Amino acid sequence: MPANSELEPVRLTAFHAQPDAPSALRIVPAPRWREWMNATANKFANRCLPLLVANESGWVLLNPVAFEAVWDGSDDPSGIDVRFDDGTPPSRLVETIFGHGVLTWALPYLFRTEPGYNLLARGPANWPKDGICALEGVVETDWATATFTMNWKFTRPDQPVRFEEDEPFCMIVPQRRGELESFHPEIKHVRSDPATAEGWRRWLDSRDELRRRKFLGIYSGEYADYRDAWEKDYFKGRRADGREAPEHQTKLRLREFERSSS
């Protein structure tokens, strides 16, 4: 895949109508690392490249003011108690307008994508939060003149949930409209594709060999240290037979939102 600098730029604009909006609610490329992944033994979770790439696949909006919220289990909007650390709630930023245990951020931006692109608004990827779940929405941002909200739904009552200052609470991911519907999904036996079948067999054999070495405590060559005893083929973009993949991406380099005075 060509580097992002070689691709034709696709415009994504966040319009605002308040002088302080850009500084009050920042938008940044999604971070690569997650605390829970770094906390696994020997940071083992960071060996999963699909997780790392998913972590970076979008931009995140950062919560500007730390607060704690608790839901009492009722359907009424007043059933959520939000308490900000400094005691001063930001004007219409975090609200409880829908009820049913739904906590809402009113975004101060009107997003505009180029023709044919939607915007997926979701929680930050691989960022679990106890007691509450991010809701997702897809917005046709190439024409809509209405802003949208970011919503999280409590999963149980009487469980305090905390959002820290600068913690991501919304991840935006542009999507080309209609692209998913253009796929023709099918299920086939792998023997119908001999090259894929052979590659799969080689990978299964290498995985079984690594498991055998771990069980016997045999480490050599690339697996000389138990901390490195894991299959690096996918991470390095190579097939089980050692051939390199034609395209491979290990890190995303999303552009920062540029600020304009106009």
C-alpha cells in the first residue's frame, strides 16, 4: 500500500461556530498504545499487530474536563448524576438528554467529508471501560448540516464511571459509502485455492512446532529467549514459507487536524 504521503489527500473538515471550540475539545490521531495492553505480561498484547493498527485507525476527541457519573437504573434523564472535578459543568458538553442510562457528549463540531464518504463515530478502539459501553453511529457527513452526539450507555446501575481529562471518548473513522455493499461474500473449501491451502498448512505446522518447543523448553534461533517465543511472520509481513507480503502496514500515520483562522 502506498504511504499516505503518496495518496491523493481526502478532505475531512471539522467546522466550529465558537471561538474557543478548537481548544476546548481537541481532536488528535488515535494513539497506538493502551494501558491494559502495556500491563500484560512482558507487554504480550502489543505483539498483536491487528490490535495496534486498529488502535490507530481514526481520530479521537478528547474529554476536556474530568468527571464521574453514576446511573440509578431508571429510564428518566435525571437518573444519571454527573459530577465534575472542578464542580463547574461545561456548557452543554456532557448531558443526560435521552434517558435510559445514556450519557451524551454534544459535539461542538459539524464534520464535513468529501462526496461519497460517511463518518463512523464510535468509542476508541480496544479501550474497554467497566460499567459503560460506547454506542456507534454512521453519519452521512458529506451533506448533513446537523451535528451529532457521542453516546455511551451504562451497563448496570450504581456503578461509578470516570472519564479523565484528555481521555478519548469518541473515535471518528471516514468510510466510503456503499463500499461494504459492493463485497460479494462467499464460503469455499480451502482446497479450491492450492496456494492458500499450502500457506495455511505451513503456518499450522510452524505454530505446532513453536508450541512443542515451548512445552519442552527448547528455544533456539529466533526463539532463543522465552520472551521472544512467538510467531513474528504476520508482524513482519511475511508468509509461513518466508516470502514477503506484497503490501504490509505496521503503523498508521494520520495527519493532525490543521487549524484555520477562517
